[in-house]
Amino acid sequence: MENQTYSWRWRLAQFLELRWWQRYLQQLNWPDYVEAKRVHWRKVLTQVDLHLLPDERVLDAGCGPAGIFTILQAQKVDAIDPLLQDYEKKLPDFQLNQFPYVHFKTQMLEQLDQQEMYDHVFCLNAINHVADLERAAQCLVLSLKTNGTLLISIDVHRFALLKFIFRMIPGDVLHPQQDDLADYVRLLEKLGLDIEKTLVLKQGWIFNYAVIKAKKRNGSST
């Protein structure tokens, strides 16, 4: 995994991410969009055969304005994202109090302190936005209870040459991290997770949209 000076790329990506959401949501009806995302998240859970129980503790890491927290009314949910305060200020339709069952915190994934332990950790469409990939993944794993489930969805490179080029030249400025599916699988296994399932949900020309379901094994430690 890439481990070099990242601050400029991450700061640029965060700035552009907020701008992207502002432009994107201007074209949409907010309630319809949230409902469409709820349908999507339920479909993903079905595809990976993940069933949540009432009152389980759940983390939505890198939640964005319409993350999987939108369908977790029966669970005890924390949701973190470094842009949450900016989303609330600059996305007119998004307000944290629309989701009173969620405890929101403006926070980078790398800043998780593991004071809470979770039955399920979701990092959906977010892990390639982080500043320090290995540290962020380690924090997610440390936040899992033994036998807890981590679900990651991610755009992954299809071709090694393009992955190399995108790492050297910011051809995808929204995403500081540029990796393929095997890179993520190796990292999670190194951090003590058992991979239960990998699925390609959508195939693209450069990236595939993939999901990884992994479980924290007994005695696992990072």
C-alpha cells in the first residue's frame, strides 16, 4: 500500500468531495434520493447475506450525507465523517437531526479511539478517501468485537498499469488511495480478518465497484 506524503492530495480530495456533493444534490429531490439510497443499502445487505439484529452496535465509518445509517433505526448507530459539519452547513437539505437515532461525530477514520466496540463496522464508498489507508483500516478492525463483521465497498482498479499511473499522477483526484481488490484483501487479512465474501457489484472500464465482507477472528489483534 502507498505510504508517502499524502496531506496535499487528501486535502484537495476533501475540498472536491464537498463541491461534488453540492453540485450533485442540486439536481435531486432530497427525500427521493435518501429513499433510493435506502433501497440500495438494503440490496447490498441482501447480496452479502448480512442480517443485523435489533440493538446491535454499528459504526458507519465515512458515512457521507446518506450512508447506511439511513436504514439502521433498530440498531445503536455511530456515524463518523470528516466532512459532517461541512455537509450540514453547505448541503441545505441535509441536517443531522433528521436522523435522531444516530450519534454523529465529525472525525477522520484514522482518529477512531476504540472506546466503543461494534458488532458491525461499515465503510462504504469511503476507504479510498482516507489520508492513511493502513492506519484507517487498522482503526476499523480494532473497533470490531470478536466475530464482528466489517463490510467495505470500494472502487477497485481492474488493471495494474492504470493503478500504477493513477498512483503517480492524480487522475482520480477525489480518491487519494488507488488500489485493486487483491490489495484490500491482503491488507484486511494482515490485520487479522477472515474474508467471507468478495463481490463485484458493478464492472467499469477502469474500476470495478466491489464489496468485501470480513469477520474478526477469535484472538485477532492488530
